[in-house]
Amino acid sequence: MAEATLRTDPPMAARGSQAGAAIVIDVEGLTKSFNGRTVVKNLTMQVRKGLIYGFLGPNGSGKTTTIRMLCGLLTPDSGRGTCLGYDIRTEADMIKRHVGYMTQRFSLYADLSVRENLEFVARVYDLDDPGAAAEDAIRRLGLENRAGQLAGELSGGWKQRLALGACILPGPQLLLLDEPTAGVDPKARRDFWDEIHALAHQGLTVLVSTHYMDEAERCHEIAYIAYGELLAHGTVEEVVANAHLSTWTVTGPDLAALAETLKRTEGVDMVAPFGSALHVLGRDADRLEAATRTMREAGPQLWRRDEPTLEDVFINLMSRSRDNF
Ligand SMILES: Nc1ncnc2c1ncn2[C@@H]1O[C@H](COP(=O)(O)OP(=O)(O)OP(=O)(O)O)[C@@H](O)[C@H]1O
Ligand SMILES: [Mg+2]
């Protein structure tokens, strides 16, 4: 494969760069409709080189559609931008050559072995020595004991590991991973994420969509998209802080009944059970405080001030977005 270099010279790629870091994804105003329904609306985002960028949002919010526009598989109806410095409208072939895209569904051959699948990918990408490239990937991902096994017979976790191996085999600069760990057990997910971090450490940029909050917290930056609109982005801490959600955690007896009362109380915007506690949230701290004062003082539950979780923030963003939909 030809040595690929990240172009940083075009004006689009240089725009908005922070502290000189190269911008790998730089898109502005992306919009896409299917059958007259807009599923991605005016989406602007930037991803810096070497970052693990998490893409979160409810089902059908436009994550996969966005990923497909970024790598040139879908043309936006409007908007523009670059991926790895290449224009997403006119240089899709160059983007595809340097991007590893792991689709939401397992896309390797179930009736080929692990080694055969990897060799096949190496041939498609015209690598010099497909056998050696496949062996490298097998070693790197710890697939030695499973190299002869049919891909279709692997467990979910190993299938995803193989798919990741196939993705990185051609030496991409950017990985687009669409829900790579859906339905995978916690240990396999953790191993998968350790590998993603190792790849980022080597300079690869990773855009990964996920529904798991623990995975969001392992990203350097995240973006939250609902109903086609990008509603929040930044580090996890920034996203939580910018939500300005006042939060109380309540413990004690009769929480279910209390939750019902709170849901009908003006000034309380969200009530969510968390294990043996209740999270009570409001967008206006003063209103929430006033609305809950009597309950807090009368007991019998114990109320304490808390920080919202990332999940609280996302559910709040989603419900606000639905109200405006
Ligand atoms: N090729 C298509 N033709 C028509 N509608 C489509 C097409 N692709 C996606 N859609 C619709 O666009 C919307 C956004 O879909 P998309 O797959 O991008 O969401 P998503 O955020 O990836 O969801 P999930 O979390 O379920 O994977 C959905 O309503 C989907 O049905
Ligand atoms: Mg999707």
C-alpha cells in the first residue's frame, strides 16, 4: 500500500485546528434525507488526530448515516468537509483507501477461517505478502489459538476482535467503528477497548459509536446526537458540566411512591431509579430546590446533592430534543 500522509495543507483541514493538532475529520452542515425525512441535520464536527471520539445517541438518531457520509459511502444532500484532508464529496476513493470501517453487522465470511478471512482482506487491499500480513494481525490480536477456526463459529467477542483485525490490516489512519461491541460481554469489551487505546497511542484516530456509558467514559471526546442533531460535544466532563443539571440523590424507604409524586412536581425535570437510590434532576437549580424543599425537610428519605451521570445528561438532552421535534 502506498505510504499515506495526512494532508493538513488545505484551508478546510487547517480551519479550527487547536494547538496545531491535525484535524482528521472536519465537516460542516452535513444534512441527509431519506424519502423526504431528514435524518441528519446540519451536522458540524471536528475530530483531532490521535483521539478516540465517541459517537452516542438513541437508535435511529443518524450515527451510521453520519459515519457513512464521513467515509464517502453516502453523499450528503448539503454540507461539506474533509476526512483525512480529502474532500468527502469528490475524493471518496482516497478516503476509502485510508479508512478502516467496521460496520454494525459482522461483515466477514462465516465459512472461511480466521486466517483465510484476514488473508482475503490483505489480497483485496493488494498487500505485498497477504500470508504474513494475516499472521501479523493474528498475533497482534491474540487469535493464534483460533486462526484455523471458522469465523462463523467464533463467540461474539472474538468475532469483533477478528473484524477489528481485518479493519487495521491495511494500515488505515482512521478507524470508523460502528457499535463494535454491541452484545459483547464485559471482559471482551474491556479487551477490545484496551486494543483501541493501544491503536490510538500509535497515532490512529478512532471514531466509535456506542450505546454503552462506560465506553463513552473511555473516549477522549464524545458527541451526542439525537433526531439527527448534534446536541453536545466535548470531553465527558465538559458535556456533563455544560448540561447544567442540578441533581439530588435520594435514599431510604418508599422510593417508588416518592418517584411518582416527584414526576408530577413542577420544577422536577427527571426522576430515575439508580439501584437502591433515586436521581432527581432539574434544569433550574432554584426551582428544583424550592419544589423539593418540603420533601427534603420532612423525610423519611435522605437527600444529598450529587453530580449528574452521563446517562442523566443524555436522557435529558434526548427528552428536550423530542419536545422540539
Ligand atoms: N438507506 C436508507 N434508506 C431509508 N432510510 C434510512 C436509510 N438508512 C438509514 N435510514 C433511516 O435513517 C434514520 C437514521 O438511521 P441510522 O442508521 O443512521 O441511525 P443510528 O443512529 O445508526 O441508529 P442505531 O443506533 O439503531 O444504529 C433511521 O430512521 C433509519 O431508518
Ligand atoms: Mg447505527
